[in-house]
Amino acid sequence: MKYKKHLLSFLAIVFFSITGMYAQCGGVQSVEICDMETVDFDMNSIPDGIINLYDEIGLTAEPGDVWTSTGSESATAVLNATTGEVRLWSLNNASSQYEFTLSSTSCAPDPRVTVDFTLGPYAGKATTTGFFSVCDLNDDCNGDIEIDIDLFETLEIREQEAPPHLNGTWTYTGSLSASDYRLEGSNFGGTVPYTPSDGSPVDSQDYTFTYTVDQQGLCVSESVDVSITLVRPPFAGYASNYNICATSIDTSWDRVINLNDDEYLNQENLDGSWRYQIDDDNFISISNQINLKEYVDDFLNSSEYMPGFGCHSFDFTYRVESRSAICFDDNATVSFTIFEDLKEFQQLNPPEEICTASDTRTSLDLYSLLEFQPGFEYQNPDDENEIVFWSFESGPAGAGDLGLNLFLNNTEISQRHRGTISLQNVTPGRYEYRYSVVSDTLCSGYRDQTLYGSNFCVPQISKGNPCGSISAPVIIDILDFDYAGEDTTLNFCITDTTGDVSLVSLLQDNGNTIDAGIWTETDTGVVVNDMFSFPDSVDDPLSFSFTYTSDNGTTCIDTAILQFTIYPEANAGNGADVSVCSDDLTITLFDLLIDNPDPTGVWFGPFGYTSPDHLGVFDMNDVTLPILGPGEYVYVVASNAGCPESDRTSVFISIEDPVEIGQDVNETFCIQDGSINLYSLLDRETVRTGMFQDTENTGALTTEGLVDFTLLPNPDNLVNPIYNFRYVVSNNIPCDESSLNVAIQIIDLPEPNVPDQEFCILDAKHLDDIEVDVLNYNWYTSLESDMPVIDNPILLDNQVFYITNVDADNCESDRVAVAINILNMGERFSNGELCTLDFQDGVSPDGNNQNDVFELVKEELGEAYNIPEAFPDFELKIFNRYGNTVYEGTINTEKFRGESNVSIRLGDDLPSGTYFYIFTPNFENNLPIQGSFYLSR
């Protein structure tokens, strides 16, 4: 079993039918679960209400088993057909009418087993607080409050806790009569009469009920008791809303009113207080006695007031505070909305006169003809609220409204105020329109007027603005005019114009008769005759513009403009053949023409060339332009307006190639090189027929192209100066000579400053030990040597070395001789110092790296020496105080470290004491040195 089924503290009785218990197929078994809320399927100490039918009847699942719910009480929704699990808590009713059938392929067509199942009653638990409190408002229109509650809401329904069964019975168990409450099934209703708050208790009523679920089989019935407290919430009453036109404030509302009167507030609790709302967040306390006009006057005199405000609400709130913790405060607001009365408007300077001959407008907004008071330009506030309307009053017979209604029907509400009419093909006469504004203007968000009064359950409601509407007429006069013809533009060729012509005859008339009028020059206004004389010839296009004005004596006149141009015949001019050099293919073809060609033509040439204009520009430095090629280029001028013939001329372009000479040359030479022949610096492909030019007049260049470095001037003492020469080859006309530049840089390095050297023989100095004042240098053994010294030899007396300054290109300065003077021991330097050898006065071979041996190399500044290098053939002998030799050493002998290397005591540690030495250099005039030291251990 997966859960505790037999607990002494619960009434869980399970019965099994003997019939068919051991039968293979078709048996019937009975199961009763009385305390479903205690069933713990997964045995985790948290009840879950899940059972397994296999476990309940002691069967084992077989392949092909299927469970179904077959009783009159369906449990299909809570049954797992495969595992046989049943979720009892999801069954709504306690009943003995549940049945489950187990079908199996091994027992078909009979069931494997049938289980008659009884689920015992469970009435649930009352809310954890012990009572159920309700604060609700459902006015029955006589001042009482009725509460509607489903009593099942008073029972606990929580996760991991069984819900109550629904097939029980609710019973009222209190002392009230049946007329004081309503109980229908689980639906409970009650009323709480209002008691004015004068120190008496909170308005409330207590009710008690019992919920009982009847016995099922051997499972006894269950019941639960609940308590309900109904609390009457505070009620601020029914507040009226007033909509008032501002013009009636002085006449009807300049008086004291009592806001608690029923016409303003009805059915309110008596223990409330009044507040006036200053803005969205602030209130002030007031009495119930107010004069509305005083509030309106304060608003009109405040900075909040702006003309055209539309409407403004004055809100007075009655607040009743809650007398119970479970109820909220209640508010009711009496609102007075003051509507700004509409301000008169009119047409500006009526009527509007329009002459279609001079007025170029195709339409007119009638709204533009209206004049409003400042701040009161009335339009529709949005696309939903229409407050302004245009209407057509009258017009010429058959003329219509000039498209006004068509505009209004096809335009959004927010734009209809414009009242657009058409001015195209209009019939002359007077047209009258009217602009009307209804009283809702600029106040689209106000509340409807709602007046409660004595009929607070059926309040009187009225919609709309309490102020009246206004309108104004708009009158338009469409004026007739004498016809002046149509604007006309003409072109003439000089070959087609002779004599005089009437200007009126040149005007287009569209079939209408042109009335009498006068001609003027369009630009100057000078009056001219109708007869015009054409010129005999023109070199350039000649244009004229005249204005013809007809006048019927009114303000409406008609005009027509006559423009015409007299063109000469096309002239392409004359061209000439041109030769250009291929290294400068920049040319403008139009500049090659003579005889005053027209600048209106286009060039055509070889390789599909067509110019974008009359210039025909080629520029070898502009990659956006085509490249000039040889051949014939034709200039074509189309015929001028009114003239039938075009004209053309041509230019032949030939191209000469210059000699290819190569690129500029830049080279560097050392001054020690002496000279260079500039021809040797030219590319192999460069022709040698040219000549070098001394462009800087150095005087160092010969006619054969040789430059002598010693002749190159340097008056400004430049470091590594550069000299420029030019190589020139002549070309055929029109090409200029071909040339290139040759620049040579002469490197002349300064000599290093290194004096003669003086060293003590004991230093054993090498060539690299000499201090040099330049960064890069070479040492040579002679002035003529080609190979620099590279092995850093030891310096010997009376040697001479030669040093040169060297740059990155291996140019060298002149060589400087440096003499070497090596002093023997006992000789003095030029500054008086002595070249001498002072060995150490003690040896202590204790391993501390200080005087562990008799040192032959010393690197301390001022006392340095290097015996093995200075005297490679030296001999050193050490004696004890008895005159016995204890050590003999040469360059190949291990240094003395307190051990004997002679006689029978070879390798023995010598005792502490004074020892004597004789050092013999065996080199030239250097005499032996003797001395003593102390050996300590």
C-alpha cells in the first residue's frame, strides 16, 4: 500500500466483496473511503487524496488493462485509465454511486473486475478566522443595504487541502425570522438597516449556518458551522451634477445654497464632511453652505483663467469615513460645470470680391474670411466632436454651392471648419454661406447633467451644453470681366519675319472674342501700340514680352501676356586642325572654333564620343572625362526655334608622342667617391641623345656628364648637401622637351676627435677600450688599409691606429691617427701618476669570496690590473718564513689559495702566518717585484 489506509484516528472503512476475489475474470469488489481528506498516497505526511484501485482490491496490473468509470456518478475526469489512480479531491460529491470497471484482453469480452466505490462525505472547514466579514454596497433604493454571498466562500479552499463536497445542505441556525434573510441553496442574502452614527455601534448583523453532507453507505454524515458578519459600509449619498451657462451665474446662482439639500446630495450618511477640490491633488475643508458665484468669480480673476476655456468644473466632495476596519471611506462629489458662452464673430469686410481673371487661386477656404474675438476661433476639437457647421444659403441660378457639400462629405471632422469651395469655372454672381457654432465648443469632456432630487433612484439626466448656438453669414461676389485672351508664347525665325504685325492677332483666344484693351511692356509698364515691326536681322535670340489688359470699368480686369522670341539661323562657326602632344591631352574643342559659333551645339567624335554640352572638354587629370583621341570632331548646332536648318563644322585632332625619358633619379654618394658620371644613373631604356643641365650652376658638371665632388660648392656649410641636375631631350612640335631631374646627395662625415692614448701595462687595454666620440666608426692599421680591424687586439707600446667616422650607407670620414703609449711598471703618466703594482696584503681561504686566493686580476677603479694579459710569461714564487718555496705559478697554474703546490707537501694546507713572494714579469724593462702577505685561517 502506498498510503496509510487504516488509522485509528480516522473513519476509513474499506470493504472487499468475497465474490470473485479469487476469480480470474468477472469479479465484483466493494471499496469505501470515508475520510478522503486524510489519504496520503505518496506517504510524505501531506494528504493528497489519491488512491490506486489495484492496491485497493489487491490486484496486479497486467498488459492491456484499461480502467473506466461506469457508475451513475462519473469519475472519468479524475481517473487514470492506465495506472488506476483516482484523485478523490477532484470529485465534487460524496456518493455510493461510483463504479469502476477494469477491462483486459485476457478476459474479453467480460471485465476483469468491477469495483463498487463509495466516497464518504466531507463538509470542509470554516475560514481560519472563525467568522466571515463582508462589506458590500447594493442599494435597494430605500436606504438599506443587501448583501449577496455564496456560502461556499466561507469555507477554506486551499492548495494541499481537500475541498468540500457540493451535494450537501445549507441550514440557517440563527435566531432571525425567515423574513430577515434569504437562503437559496448556497446563496445567502441579508440586509443591514442604516442607523445614524450618534455613538451607536457599527451597522452590522451576524448570521450562523451549518453545512451538512449526508451519510453514504457506512460513512457517517459530516457538517461544519460558519459565522457571517455583514457590515454596512459608509454611504456618501447620490450627488447631482449641474451644467450652467456662464451668463446665468449672476442671475440665478448669486445666493447661498445648502449642499446637503436633497437636490444636491441625497440619502447620505449624516456624519460626513465637505471639501472643495482646488486641483487634482489638493482639497480644503468647507461648510455645507456655499455661494457658487463667489467660486466662479475667484476663477475668472485667477491666472488659471484664459479666454476660450470652454468649461470649468467646481467640485464639492462629501466624505464619510468608515466605521469598520473592513470597509473603505466613501465620497460623493457635487459638481457645477460652468460653460463659457459663445462670442460673436462675423465676416471681415463683406462681401468678398473675386475676379477669376486675375485671381490665380483654384479654391478658397471660407473660414479665412471670418473675424473672431481674440482667443475664440471656433473649430472642431477633434475627429469625433463636430461643433461647427457650414451651410449654403443662396447663389446664382443653377450655379450650386461651388463644391461646399462635396468638401464637407469627403473631409475629416477636424478639417471641416475650413469650408473649402472651388473657384474653377464659376458662374459670376453673389454666393451666401453661413458658419454656425453649437454650444459644445471647446468643452468635449464635461459630464452630463444628472439631478437626483427626490427621485434619487431614477435621476433626471440631460445632455448637451446649456448655452445657445451662434452663426454668421459669409458673402462672396464673383465678378465678370472682359476677355483679354490667353497667355501666349511664340518663336520666330528671322527668315520668316517681315514688316508689321498686330499683337492682338498673335494672342491665342480659345475661340472667345478678345475685348478692347491696351498693350504695355511687361517689365516696364510702358504703353505700346498694337502694331509691332519685326527687325531685319538678329545676331542673337531677341525676346519680347507684352501685357494686354482689358477693363470693363470694375475692379475686375483681365490680362494676357504675349511673349515671343526671334531667333537667328543656327551657326556652328568654323574649325581648324590641331596637333596636341600625348603627354598633355587637355583641350576645349569649342575654343578652337571661330566666327562666333552658337553655344548650343554638341560635339561628336571618334570612339563614340558625344559631349554633354557645347564645350567639348578633355582633361587628362580628370578621371570622369573621356580621353582625347586622334580623329575628326564634328560640332553640330540644332536649328533654333522657328528655324528649319541646323549647322555643323569639324576639327581634326592629331596627336604627337614625346620621347620616353624615364623617371627622376635620386642617389647618394660618399665624398670619398670623388666623382660620378650622371649618364650612368639613367635607366637603360632612357635615350642618350639628351644633355645634362647644371640647373644650380655648381660649375662641377662637364659636357660629358661628369660631376667632380671636390668642385661642388657648399657656401652655407650644409650637412650632406643635395645637388640637382636636369636631363633634357628635344621633341617634335607641339610636344615640349622631355626631361627628368637627377638629385645627388654628397655625404661628408666629420672626423672623429680621438687623442693619442696612454695606458699602464698593468691595465692590459684592448682596442675597444679606447673612448670614441662618434657612434659608428672603423679602426684601420694604416692610412692605406682596405680592411678595418675587427678582432679587438691588445694594445702595445708605440702602435698607431687610424679611426674613421662611418654612417649607415658605409660612407667614411677622413682617417685620424691615434698613437698608443704603454707605460712599464715604475714609469709615470704625463699627469705624474705612477704605473705600479700593489698586490694584496692578505689571503684568507674561508669561502667568503673575499681574498680567498692570491689574486692576479683586480678590477677595482684606481687599482685595477690584469697580470695574465699584461705579462703572459710571468713567474710567481711564494716562500714561508724559513725561505722554503711553497708555491710556484705561471699563467697556466691554479691561483694560490693557501695550499702548497711544490715538494712533498703538495696539496697541504699551509699554516697561518706571514709569507713572501717574488713576482717576475719577464717582459721588456719591467723588473721583478717582491713583497709579503699574511695567510689566515
